[in-house]
Amino acid sequence: MREIARIAHALQVTAGKPAALATLVTIEGSSYRRPGARLLLLADGGRIGSISGGCLEEDVLARCQRVLASGEPELAVYDTTAENDLVWGVGLGCQGVVRIFIERVPPVRPDWVATVAENLCFRRNTCVETGFAGTSPKGTRLAGESAAEAGVFRTTVVASPALVVCGAGDDAQPLVRLAKETGWHVTVADPRPAYATAERFPAADRVLVVTGPELVERLTLDERTFVVVMTHRYEDDREFLRALLPRDFPYLGQLGPRVRTERLLAELALPEVLRAKLHAPVGLDLGGNEPETVALAILAEMQARLNERTPGFLRDRPGPIHA
């Protein structure tokens, strides 16, 4: 589950008790996390999220405890640009300046908490902003229609990308788990009721017992929907491909040997423009043939496509890695 989703959920289930929320609002130079990273400290000491790779958390948590007790917000500034910085004795060396706004979330939760949680559930975007400047900063709230102003960090909590896994075999289970852990909204679809069950896929958002034609009738295939066909049953794969290939969405992958896929496509007799949409064999060439490593290869290819990246080594990438 994504960080902001876990934070919104935690704030909902702990309503009635205050919490402290730290938001990374500005960066100058280099930083491990990007603006919008959040860390939540609950009244019982539980924490969710992070705002660095672990080097700032101890100090930020101490500040969160202070804010939780006093109710007064803080703007923490961490400057690691010095060549020999020894901030808190750890020598961060990140060569950046980050500003983190820490606010108390009251027991009666503000509107943005329920709105973000609901919109993420239904795959809708939410625009939120955090006012962090001045003597009385406004903190986090739903963004209005006006343009963002100085001292206000505004961001859009983007709806999760959707992954539809056509096939409920054992090797689909690690793909569903890994996708869900990395923030995807996951649907499992299979015509076999003994396989397509919530018990077998507890991490999935939806489990459907459907054929290919039934699937496209029940799902909205939008510009952030990715589909992988992996039933291991030739006829079922063919019918899913027959229903899906003519539809307009960004990614369709097929698990299995290239010869098998070519035979499937030949039987479907579809135009070349539709055949070219298929990623087959699905996944990046990472090596490994265990279900977990196959799942990693599939998800890595989808993540690259989602972010419009050409997969490669970060050490070979010119310029900033988050550009």
C-alpha cells in the first residue's frame, strides 16, 4: 500500500487521538526523498512513512513528539551541503537543504483525510496543499481553486495505477503481493471459481470469476491500466487476448514462450497494429525463473513503462536520477 494511503487509513482508524504529521515541503540540491514524502507519528508511538533514508528520522520524530505535546507546528531545516557535515554525528553528505513541516493532526480529523482515502479507493486524484510559512501556518488541507502561493507546498495525490492479472494460478500470487506493496490497485480475473478466490489472493483489491469478454464489460480500462495474461491455459489466454487487444490502454503483457504467443496471435488473426501492442514474453531480462523473480521482472517492466523510462543502470543515467 502506498505511503499516503497507509497514513490516511491510520488517521481514520485512530480518530479521537491526536497525531503528528511531518511533510517534506522543499528541497534544494540532493535528497533521498522528494517533496511530498510524509512521516506520521501516532499518539501510541506508532509511525508510518519516512522523509529520508533513515538519517533524519530520529530528529524528526523527536520534533514530532514535541509538536504532539504542544500543538505548535515546526518547520525543520536540514542543511547537508557542507563538505564535512556531521549533522547529529552521522555525516550525511547528501549535499542538499530540505525543509520539513511538522503539524499536529487533531483528534477530529480534517476533511483531507477522508477525501484522500476515498479517492484512492476509487482511483481518483486529490489535490492537497500544506501551508508551512508565516507565524500561523495553515498546515495540510484540500487545495482550493486558486493558484499556489509562496510558503505553500501543493501536490496531487495521484490515483494508483491499475494492474489486472488474468490468471489465478500459484505464480500470480507473488505478482499480486508485490504489485500491491508497491502501490498498484490490483484485480485478479480467472474463469475458474476454485482459483479466483479472495482466500488465495488476500492482497488483491478485487477477485473476479470472469471470461475475457466478461472482463472488458466489467472493468474500466483507462490510461493507467496495465494487464498481464498468465492463465497457463491456452484457450483462456486466447480469449483474454481476443477481448483485450482491441481495447485502448497502455500495457498488455503475455506470459509464456514466444512460440506459444505467436501461435495464439496467429489464431486470433488480428491486424499487425494490434499484435504490436503485446509485450511478450512479458517482463525485463533480470534472470531467474522462480515465481517471485518472474513477478519482479514483470513488475519492473510495468514500472518503467508507467514512468516512461527506458530500463537501465542508474549509474549510466546522465543527470539527476529523479529528473
